[in-house]
Amino acid sequence: MILFQLSYPSYWIILCLNLSILLSYFLYCDKNSKKILKKNLVSFLLRLFSLFFISLLFLEPISKSFVYKKNKPIFLVFVDASESVNNYDLRNQLKGLISNHNKNVDIKTFHFSDKVYDGLPKNYNGKETNINSVFEFVKKKYLRKNVEGLLLISDGIINLGKNPIYNESINMFPVHCIGVGDTSQITDIRIENVNYNPVSFQNSIVTLELIVSADNLLGNNFDAKLISNGKNIQSFNFLVNENDFYKKIIYKVEVDSSGLNQFKFKVDSFQNEKIISNNSFDITIDVIESEYKILMLYDHVHPDAITIRKSLESDINVDFKILSVSDENIQFSGSDLILFSGIQVLEKLISEKIKKSEIPLLFLSNNGENLFKNFFDNISLNFGNNFFEVSPSLDTNFSSFKIDRNLINQFKNGPSLSTNYLKISGIKRPDIIFRQNVNGITNDNPLILIERDGVSKGIILAQNFWRQRMYDYKSNENYLKFDRFILDVCKSLILSSRKNKISVDYDKIVGINSKFNLRVKKFNKNFELDNNEDLYFECTNNFGDTIKKKITKNKDYYQLNLKLESIGKYKFKVFSEDTSSYHNSSFIVEDIDYENKFAQANHRLLKQISEKSDGTFLNYTEFKLFNEFISKKKFVSESEIESVNTVDIKKNEWILLILLMLIITEILIRRSSGKK
């Protein structure tokens, strides 16, 4: 394929053509009729083409010729190499598949456990399974390649990473799954999960929700123990009253010592139980000494204000007070956060004192427009005449704190909220948490946002949040998820005003074969992400061994991945050269048997992946059918540019020869007609 290009804009061609026509016309037009006579038509055209081609050469034309090569289509194979599939080796069958079809398709093989590795597995000794890492790898390496499909061989058990069913890469091309492992239901009792807040305050009472399930153990009694520092602090006896048994058990525990508090949940095993590693579950709670003092100023009572009060008072280390704006001698000094509810106008003296105090603020939507304009310099609010129903939709750019995925789904599927805010503008450095979703469509209007310019100020632009708290209880028999969200919003406002503006997210419990992951976000006075300073990490274990590392800088955060070889408790600190410590805490390294906590293969997940991507699902005993499927499939090769040859047309001898022939021909015709 040959492509012609000019070094100048294409409209110059029109100018060159018009100029050539004009010059040729003046040369050959009849003076009497002002037309081109028939006897001069050939000469006119020869002169026209000569001038036009010569003028084009001044535009520096080039020609590009492309050399293409055909690439074979790609087919990807990913094999689960974790311990749970040790008895289901399909390497020989895969080698046969490759040899049978390698002429028509480029089959690339990988294996995975905690992450993706090249080639077929040499052994099956992976301690963790992260199926989502497969699709993250594909998105990174094969996004624009000619991939015809993907074969995933696994038992479907995941104990690391996100659920792959939500990964957008699944839809890139068909994903064919071959399920290995035993799907038959065995007799077992296990701890499915523990729901809890990983951070709490000293001397507070925390709520721990233990989820237990059992199969084929109808009529048996078991004890669920909560253990701390080697002592049984609480025990709950329960009867299994169904073959497919599921139960939530609530524990209330007072945490009186600061630092990392470790708890172990343990459920009794029964005689000849095959898997006992899933009968225990370890958690840690980071207990801090701080206490938050939150003041609510109100003029009119609103159900949402009462709901927020209940959420904040559920934490014993929140000192919550309520004052009416009509009270005399309102004292707000020492408060970490001020909430406003149902206030139309606030006395100027009080407003000025609050501004000077630089205390973070949170406004409910039932406040008056004048109050907003008093505290937000450039705010503009557009109200509708009527309230309309909305659902909260999480802003994709929000990252100030983590929001429970289940709570996001509850907000989406639960009762709607009400608002009459059509538009809000003039917010400096808005940090939007949720946007409006009306009839399933998310728009640009915020529902909950924080202004991060100077003193942080939050606004809740919707009403009837009390419905969502009730829905949380209906779904989970507690208010944990909703209360934690409200507390996190308030904490985000409070922490933005403190000098030590740093957010540290890290693994509290680490498997001996896994990596310790630490992520740090550092903020400046305007709560902007700031990673100009070098940060360091130092940890010491029970034996006095110390590790010191510089934390890697990324675009918006700092990150550290560290493999540790000794079991025990590690104390660590994050610091800079100028600051002795930004953050102190600890974590625990244990020998965790992730792979053997689940005995039953999860082929349901593999079937969901296949259905979502228009792939196929087969059992490992049906591998021959997949081989036949590949044999019948027509693979399409894709052409790719191998090289590009660029030639300057001015230097082309044939072009110059053609021009010369045109000019000579015109001269001969002119001479034969008696013209000079």
C-alpha cells in the first residue's frame, strides 16, 4: 500500500491548481473571443499539467509504502498453580493442545497463584489464589492484541484479591473455563467471615459480627469462642438446626489498651473433621487514644440529624453534644467538628468566631441558603420547586477513605433519598463522595461533598438518610456499615485540620508466604496529596531484628511491599528525615493456611465468568471436548505493519522524466503551429 502526503496543508493544492489554470489561460486564450480555441486545447492542457506538477513539488510531497506481515491470532492459557488443585494436573493435555493447534494460533501459557507467572506450572504449591490477577495481567499486556480467547483452568476458590466477576477485562474476549476440584458437599463447620471496624478508640466498646456456616451437621451443638491474649473472654453456644446452616453471632468487647489488639475466633470441631483450618479466624483492631469532640448546632429538629447523632454516639470515644442556636453563651472551643442542622440564619458574632476557630464544619441539607453563603465564599445554589427521589452513586475519583462495597450496594438498592438541589457551584477544591443518580442515570450533581480548600467543610445535599440506616439494620441486623460511614466522613473532616496529615493503610495480619503491603497518603494544609518528602519505614520483631526501607513514591501515594521471613509481632513507624515519626503501629505475621480453608470447588464462579464473556464451561473430565472445540474454531489472522519506506517525490527520476516529456511535447506542438 502506497500513501502520498504533503508537508504543507492540503488547501495549498487548490491554490496551485488555480494558479496553474490562470497562467495557462493567459498564455493560450484567444484575444478576440477570450476563449481557448480547439487548436490550442492540447497545448493549454500540457502547460496546465506541467505548471501544476511543478508547483506541487514545491509543497514537498512524499510517498509512504507499507510492508505488512500477518500475525497469528493469540490464545491465552492460565493454569491455577495453588495447593488446592494439586490432584488435578492437566499439563500433558495442555501440551497436546498446543502441539495440535500451534500452526494456526499462537498459544501462550501462564500459571497463577498470588499473581501471574510465565509458562505452565512446574508444581502446585501456591499458598494463595488470586484469579483477578489473571484479568489485570491481560488488561495490561494484551489490551490491543489479536486475542481470540482465554482458557482458565481453576477450582474457582479465591482467597486473595477482588472478585474477578466485576473485572471489566472479562468482556474483552471469550473466557473458556475448565473446572477442577471436588464440588461435592462435605460435612463441615467453618467461620465464613468477621465484620468489624479495624480502627477504634481506647476504652470504647466495639461490635464484632461472627458469621458461621455448617453443612450436614443438623442437631449438633457447638461453642463459638472469642479469645484474646490466650484467654477465652466470651463464648456463645448454638444449635445447628438446618443441614445448610448459617448464623450471625454478635460480640461486644471493650478495648482498653492502645495499639494493635489481636482477637481469635474459634468454633469447635467435630470428630473426624477433614478441614479444621477454617474453624478459626484472626482479626486485629488498631486502638488509638484520640477522642473526637463533635458539636451539633440546630434550630429545627430533623430525622437525619437524629440519625447522625445515633451513628456518632454508637462510638464511645465520640464526645457528642447538641446545642440550640437560641442558647446563650454557646461554647464551641475545643470541638473537633461542628454540625449544622435546620439553621436559616446565624448571628454574625457566632459566625465570625466559628470562622476564626478554623474548626471543620458539616452542613445538612435542611439549612438555609444564607448559612451556606456565610461560610462558602463563592457558593451558588440552584433549588427546584419540588423534591425528587435520588440514589447515591459513588464518585469514581473519591479516595480519601475506604467505603464498604456492601454499603455502596445498599445505597444503590435501598430506599431512595430526597433532594431539591438542581445544581451547586463555586465550591473550591471539591472532594465529591457521592453524586446524584436519578432513574438509574448518574449526573454531575453531588449528594455528599467536602470542600478541601483551607478549613474542610462538608455538605450533605440530600434528606432521608435515616431510611438508609434502617435498611442497613434490615439487611444485616445491625447499623455497623452505615454508622462507620458517617464516622469516616466526620473523621476525614477532622483529620484534615490536624498537623499530622497522613493516612496509613496496611495489612494488620500477614501470611508468612505473603508480602506485607503498606500505602501512605500525605496531605498538605489544603488537604492536597503531597509526596514531595522522602518517607521511610522501620519495623522490629519480637527477636529485635530491625528492617529499614525507603518507601517508594508513586504519583499520589507512597507504597511499600515487604516479604518477611519470621513469624511474630512487628512494631513499625513511618517517618521522614525531619520528623521522628508520622505514624506508629504494629502488625502480625502468621503461618496462615489460606488454600485449605475451602475444600469445595467453586465452579459457580467459573460458570459466571464464562457466561458473562460468551465463553464455555467444561469439567476437567471433558478436556477432549475443548480440544474438539478449538479444532472447529476458525482463527482469523491480523495484518500488522512491519516497515514503512518514505521517499521524497522530488528525488524520483520518473516524476522528473514525465515533467520533461510534458514540457518537450508542448514546445514541439507550439513550433509546429508556428508559435515560438
